[in-house]
Amino acid sequence: MSSTAPTYYRDQRAWRDLQQFLPEHLRLTDATAPEEEYWDWRGNHIHLDRYRNPEARAKVVLHHGVGTNGRQMSLILGAPLARRGFETVALDNLGYGLTRVRAGANPSYDDWVDLVVDFLAFEQSRDDRPIVLYGLSAGGMLTYHVAAKAPRSTLAGIVGMTFLDQRDQRVRDETAHDRLTSRAGIPLFHLLARTPAARMKYPMTLASKMSALANDPAALEVMLKDRTSAGNWVGVRFIDRYGSYAPAAEPEDFDACPVLLTQPAEDRWTPLHLSRPFLSRITGVPVGTVVLDGAGHYPLEEPGLTQMQDAIAGFVTEHTA
């Protein structure tokens, strides 16, 4: 992030422009916006959007994808779930949102996983309420990677918009910017990641099919202009590890917690058939799927938006009772 970047979302314009595409009852004001704070992790300052509720029986931790940020999670889930009585916290992982990465660092996807594992431990050190982890887009698979690596009983459940195993060539082919990127670019990034070029920044708009992030063209334009979300550039090292990360437990051996997929019906980036192969291999815990009618990848549309909130609230209630 540049020195001129805002420190808090209250000073950022991008999310205010984006929320104009949401139903009016979901738009935040200065009075209804989440509390903002920073959590220190290995010299990095991790931005958090938090809706505190000491009376809540459960917490929901929200994680963005590679084209979104924590405030965009607060808009569609953090605030609505808080109004339903849950404590919620949305974090900005390394290189995204308003998180400040320590000088000289070159984060990888492995760091993303480790950061969330440690953040959950931090939350558990504050109180013993059960936690459900939600991930949008690439954040969905991250919830699995975190649940597979974290100590047992860390999570009461995980919810993902998608569960995409980027080791699968079909997943790469359909989610990358183009076939050349998926077939030649990813191997090239793998080679470059072992050289000084690992620090080179690359736009996610060229690495992935970011043009399908939102179905509303005007909303998409707002997100693509935002360097803290869809307009972000990430290191070659991150892209390499994102495409090749192996979980601590393969799905056949996963028994950490129940799993829910909330799949937008009009998702032009990560349709249902890309998540099914991975989820079908999980047999040790309950796995559910809810289809969000009319919703795009970043779900701005009704009724899918409310269906997502209902499904997650029901899942959290069921598995944290």
C-alpha cells in the first residue's frame, strides 16, 4: 500500500460507491459501519472490521477472495449477520484491503493460511465462543485449508462461496484470465517464484477472470478501479503458491467440521461444477449446498443475497447450539 492510502475505511470512497448497488437496507452509514481496528501479526498490521456482541453465542469470521476485501464482506454479510445477533469480524489478508504489510515482506498464499489459523487462535484466547469461518470466492477454499491445518475443534464449521482446488487443471482453465495463463502462465510463475522475480507484482485482472467478479457492469467498474480489491496487484510468489497449495489433509481424510457451499446461481466465474469434484471427496463430515437464486459471483442481487444470509445464519445456529 502506498503512503497516501487511507488507514481506515471511513476515509475510503470505493466501498461507498459499491454499496449503491446493494439493496438500500444493506447500505452502511457512519453510524452503522463496523468498528475498525488493527491486529499485529508477525510485523504486519492486519485491518479488521468488527461488529462486537458479547451476548452473541457464536462468532462468524469473514474472509475475502482475490478480488475483494474485508469491507466488501462487511457489506453483504458482516452487518446483516450482526443484525441477526452474531458477532462478526472481517479481515483484510496480506496485500489486500487496508492491511499494512511489513517492509520487505513478500507474502505467499501459505502466509494467508497461517495468518487465519493464528487469528482464530487469537480469537479463542479472548473467549471460548464457537467460530464459523466464511470465505468468498478464493476465500472458500482458504476456509478448507485453514480448517485442515488448525488445531482440532478450532472451527464449528466452514462456509464457502466456492471450493476450488487450483491443482485441478480444469479449475485453472475455467478460472484463469485465459487458457494461455492457465496452461503456460502458471508453470512460468512457478519457475519465476524461485528467482528474484518472485517479488514482481502482477495484476490479478490479468491472472484471473476478474471480469466475471460482478454481473452488474457498473458495480464491476467500481471494483476494478479499487486497488485494495479487484484492481490489486500481487507478487509472483503468491500466485505460484495459490495455484499449487496442498492442504494439510486431503478431502478424503477431512473430519474437522461441517461444510456448506453457498453457490450463486448466476456465477460466471466459478460455477457449481467446479466445486463439486472437491466437495464430493469429503465424506467424513456433513457437506451441504445452497444455491443463491439470481446472484452473481459477488452477490449483489436478490433473492440470492438474502438466501445467502439466511443459509449462513441457519448453519451457524445449527452447528454452534
